[in-house]
Amino acid sequence: MLFTITDIWLFLGINIYVVFLIAITEILAKKSIVSDETSRKFLHILVGLVVLFLPYFSNKYIASIIPALYIIGNYFMSPVSPIEKLKMNTFEAGHAYGTILYPISLLVLTYFFFDYPALIAIGFFPLCFGDGMAALIGTKWPIKEFKGIGGTKSIGGSLAFVVSTFVSLLLVSAIFDLTILPIIIAPLVGILLELISIKGWDNLIIPIGTVMITTLLMGIMF
């Protein structure tokens, strides 16, 4: 397995970007400029942009190193960390294992669908953009709340999930050669999975479930 110059620059650039986001969101949370939960969701959304650069690595093994590193890193920064000083306010706001499952889902998508970057986007964008915006919008403009399997949901949050996922996939459709049908199907599949997911496990269920079900439906339709 050989690294190319492009691999090295991508690796450095992506890690600088993610570490910068973690530092900024943690500072905002600690200074109470925004709530811990809001800070966590901003991180949740913005880290998703990493997906745009994964296809430019020379192979799936090198691309998979990045999410693999953050499985370990997020564990030590999460509420279950054995090292108290490394725990972060931003990570404390969510489910104990949610921030660990997030990079696990990206690792699975990257490893198995590296040659099909459109499928990585179809799986991960509902999580980073859809789920992230659902929490932010749903908290501010819930419209009407209702009980879901994973806790309290809202119509406002669910609409935000569908719209933000659709728009995000539409915006990158040219990059990933996405047609309109999966762009429509993925947000609908994603919100259904979000509504039935156990709290915390949505970080794994939404991306993996969305890409599998969307692919299956596409296969049935055509």
C-alpha cells in the first residue's frame, strides 16, 4: 500500500479541518456562546463535508484511515473516556456512544463503497446534514412534537431532515454523478430510519440503512 503525494495532502488537509472544527466548537461550548448541543450539531454537520474529498484518495485502505483514527480519538473525547481530562463538552452533549458510531459508519461506507462515491454520499448526507439540521430546526421550530422510538421528535425537525438531505444531495449531484431518483428516495428512507432508531444508534442505522435500502429500491425499480 503506497501513499501518493495527493494522499498525503488530503490526509493532512482533512485532519487539520476536522481538528479545527473540534477546537472551535469546543471553545464555543465552553464559553457558552452556543449550547453544548448546538455546538455538537454544528460539528456533526460540518464534518460531513469530508465525504467530498474521500474519492480523491488513491485507494480505500488509505481513505479508511481517517474515520478509523476518529473512532479512537472520539472514544477518548467522549463521555465514556477513561481519561477525564480528555472529555469534551461538545461530545458530552450527545449520547455516550453517538460520537463513536459516527466515524464507524463513515468507515463502513468508505471501505465498502469507495469505488461508488455516490453511495457514500447517499448514506452519509442524511446523517450529517439531515439529522444535524433536524435537531437544530426541530428545537427552534418544532411545529408539533410527537413520540418516536428514540425519544421526542417533531414535524419541524422531520421536514428539516428531508429538505436538508435533498438539497445537500442535489448540490453535490454533479460531483457524484447522482440522478434525481436516489436524491428523492434517500431523504425519505433516512427520515423513516431516524424515526424508528434507538437513541444514539441513529448514527449507525441512518447511513448504513439508507444506502442499503435506497440501493435495494433502485434495483427493484430498474
